Amino acid sequence: MGVLKEGVHMSWADVRACSRYIRDHGAKQFMHTWRRTADDGRKDEFLYGDEVEYALVRVDHGKREVRLQLRAAEVLEELRGGEVAAARSGCGSAAWHVEYGAWMVESTPAGPYVGNARSLLQVEESMRLRRARLLAALRPDEIAPTMVTFPLLGVGDDFYRPRVAATRGPTSVPDHCICKHPRFLAMTGSLRQRRGHLEEISARVFPDAHTSETSVEMDAMAYGFGCCCLQVTLQASDAEESRHLYDQLAPLAPIMLALTSATPILRGRLVDSDARWATISAAVDDRRPEEMGAPGEGARADPRMAGGGVRRMSKSRYDSISTYISRPANASASRTRRLNNVACEVDEATFAALQVEGLEEPVARHVAHLLARDPLIAFHGAVEEVDDSNSMEHYESLNTTNWQTMRWKPPPASSEGGPHIGWRTEFRSMEVQLTDFENAAFTAFVVLLSRAILAFRLDFLAPLSKVDENMARAQRVDAVNTQKFWFRSDVEPSGEPDDHCDEMTMSDIVGGKGAFLGLVPLCYAYLEHIGCDAESFRRIDAYLILIKRRARGELLTPASWMRRVVQEHPEYKRDSVVTQGIAYDLLRACDEIGRGQQACPCLLGGVEVEPIVAEGAFGTQLRTEPQDPAGLLRRFSKRVSSDDSLDSFDSTDASCTSGGKDGMSPVLGLPLDRKQVTTEGDV
């Protein structure tokens, strides 16, 4: 989520005219913050947070149809009102945010988690609370599963508000389905006008026996920014530690993308990939032909644009990182060349100016790389009027529109009376999972790995060309089981690392092989190192077992599970087409699994997700003004046994069960009674 500033946004023509000013002053704002905080001697406590995104869907059970529901603004208003009341009554709190699509809702904890083992359990508790509160804001015919993308986006009549009958205009997803916040509308217009044409997104269709198409063509940003994801932000003790985590976690981004892959369907077709990354990358790619290396470079130079609009740019704005920024990664000229072995275009004037100011070369290169792009958003009255010594607006305008696998986040400008916020690192590659258990598991995994990196001085650095190759492999069908990934086999501290990488299976990377301990065992070693309490360990152990079993191929990724559901559906004709009926059953299953109403052993093994219901989500007040108190007591007395005990009182909530025939799911035929599910004995 970028900075959601309110105001009147400029047109692309006006933004372009201000581009040089915004980029120059973005660099100055960064330098003010760097001088103010980088070496002030302050050590901030470790804090972290998560972001989870949901899609609002209307379900027509009579017609067995699903459509996106474009009323996120109404739902958010209700949720925020509920949070105010819940906070007053001490019932816990969450924060709710707009997202790109008018059908999307983003949630975060109201405040960061503190750095102790018990907080890793609070993540799942918070996610469950947020899901319950979202359910409470929905209408009876609405669901809000945590799915990456709506499978029928761009197919026929895919929206409901009540039903959108307006013409779609130039794109297959109309712009009136974009959230009305000025950031998103301005960003969409600037991206299109800068590149000079509508979005051009293509994905290869999964080849089945009767598939007649070769590709899915998509022409709107919504195909990318309409995707939901899971992100984790870590506050470091200082700037140096945040740089270190940025670098060390970057090689893990493709590993986590593969492990969480959940996007096998685009625009009503099974596609020959499992993850969202390339789709979003293409959706927000604002490069002009010359910047992508087309012949005739320089013919269309525009001095108002970054690089004249013709400088070769090797990646989209949404991509993997292009340079390491920590001191260990740049300990020597030879190591810098070895690790930073991909193109990293910079704004040369900015790079030189930052070095004159005394900024370390790796940091100067990173900042100048971000500022080699044009800003996409600016607001009237907030360009030259901004005070560089007390604002990060221009820097964040560029930082938040470079959507890389990692984001390095300097402290915001100081505000009187506001909470202190330090240097942070955001981990951005993961796909959102169907259940809060899974989302909490991967959040905990990232947190534990970050702690193990620091505690054991681990070194995960790999040449960035290998990281980029891993990003491509991570998006392939069933990458966890079919691909090998470049990874260091020697991650322990070394005086002179050679940065050698081997091709390893996901099982080897996560579980270990030979002298390499593996990511999950490293987490266990860290938990032993800190003396983790038994209660916290039990749940964290379940998280790590899930990840280990998924890496071994014993449990499916959401993408593999969804692909299986489609291919085994009675309506599927082996033509790669996902029909309304298939999508209806798939979304119902995703919703039921997420709410704990349906077991799914192939995804979760023996883990039982406790049912999540809307009732009481914002707290139940202990009122003392019942209507007809005598009548209430008479009715209750009939439910109490003759010996005046409450043993026979039936408190079962019928809303916690689903109405499947003979105790089976009406969607996939899985047993609804979780006691019927065989456990593997390792959870």
C-alpha cells in the first residue's frame, strides 16, 4: 500500500513537467532523513506487521454464479465505524484500507506486533478477528475469500453494483471499477499516458487435451493491481540493520513466491503459470519502446521525462530488486561485481549529487535507481510548496511506485506527538493464502528467518542474476515440485565468502541437505536459542510443519489445489476454460475453507481451522436491560435439566456448520466433520 494522500491530483502532463523537480527534491528529502536518523545512535525495538487483502464477491446460489461486488467503500465505512466502537470497549482493533479495485479491502493490525515469541500467535488471532469483522460487514449473499485474483475478471458480466450495465470503454475491465481514491485513478492514467498505450499483458494458456487458445490477453491494470497478496514489514534497530535485512531476505523472495503460489487462473482460463508476479509486472510497466531496447532509440527523446524517456530500463517498475545495499554485500569491489551482476540503471545526476553529499555508494545507487523513474502522482499545491527538511512526500512518491520484491522504507518525517517509526524492510513477494493459519504461518516464517539471519549472522546473498532466474522458475506450474532453485549451500558466516550457489530442490532449501541445515531447521535452532516457551512453540511448530510438508510436496500449494479442483470438476471439458459453474464451486470452497467450515487435508494436512463467524466479531456487550426478563428466564429454564445443572445446555452454534448432504461438503465432497479427517500425527 502506497501513501494515500488526499487532494486534487495533477494530470500526467503536469506531473511530467514537474518530474525533474520531484526527483531532485526526493533525493534531498532522503538526505535530510538520512542525516537525521541514520547515525543518531538510537536503537529501535523490533516490531513487525502484516497486510492481508480480500475480494468482495456476490454469490447467486440459484443461478450458481459469482460476480465481483463493487462496494468496498461501503464495507470499509462500516468496518471503520465498528473499529471505533470496539476500541472504546476494549475488544481489540484492526485497521482497514482501500485498495486498487472497488471490490478490494486491505486489513492490517491496528498497531505493530512486538518482538517476542508470543506475538507470533497473535498474528493468527488478529487475522481471524479481521476476517470475522469483515464477515460481519457483508450482506447475506456476499463472501470475501482471501484469493489472489477473481477467476472470471474480464469475462462477460463479472461485476455487480447492483449490476454494471455501462459500456466497458476501451478496456475489458472498465475504469469505473477502480477505487475512487485519487491515487489509483491518477496512477492508472499516468502509466498509460507515459507508455503511450493501454496495458498489454499476455499469459500462456495451460495446454490441455482440447485447448484451442494459446494465450490470454489482458488490457487493464486491474488484472495486475486487482491481485491480492500477503506482505510483511519488519522494523529494524537502525538503518544499517534494515539494509542488511533488505539484502538477506531478497534471495528468499522467489522461494516464498513458489511456496505460496496461488494464481493458476486468469480471465477465465487455466494458465501455464502459478503465480501473479509477471501479470502485475506487465500491468504497471510504463516503459516506452525505446526504454525496452526497441530500434530507433533516441528518436522520441523527451527532456521532461526521466532519462529523456529513452534511457534503457531493463525491468518493469514491478520486479525483483536490482542492487544490494548493505555493507557486507559490498565489502569489496570484487564482491560487489559478483553479487550485483544485473543492470541497475540510475539517474546519473542524482547518483553524483548523493555521493557529493557523502552518502555511501550502495545506498546512493539504490536511491538513484528509484529516482531513475518518473513520478506517477503529484498533487496541486504539494510540489514546490513541500518543505524538504520536514517531508518525505517526493521521495515516497517514487519509493512507493517502485514495486519490487523488497522495499526499503526510511522513517517518515517526524510529527509532533505521533508514534516513533524507524527504518523498515518490507517483504513483498508472497501470495495471499486461503486460511489465516497459512497466512500466519508464512508471516511467522519470514519473521523467524529475519531473526535467525541476525542472531546467527547467516549469509543468504546470491548473485542477482540467479535471484532473477529463480523468480522466473518460481512462477511455473507446480514449481515447488518441478523446479530447482539457485541457493547457497554455505550460509554460515565466512571471512571471505565465494557466494557459490547450487541448484537445489525446494525440499532441500526448506528442509536441508548435507551440510546445509535448511530454512525450517534454522528457525527451530533460533527458537531453541531464545528458549521459546512451550505454548508458543506448539503453534509455531504447526506453522513450520506446514511449510516443510508443502516444500516436500506432501501438501499442495493453493495454485495446485485450485488447478485440481478445476480439472476434476464435472463441467470442465479439458479445454482450459473456467466456466461460471466451476468458478461458483471454486469460490464457495475457498470461502468455506478460509472460514473453517470445510476441511481440506490436501492443503492443511491434519490442521483444523476453528470456524470463524460474524457473530460477536466486534464484541458482545454485557447489557443489563433485557426485554421481557421473566419470559427469557422461563424459556431458558426449559433447557436446563431437572436436577438444575447446566450440563445439558446445548450451546452448539448451528451457524458454524455447513449444510452439506450426509456431512459432506456440497462443493467438493470433503467431510465437514473435522473428526473424520485422518491426521498425519505431526501437528
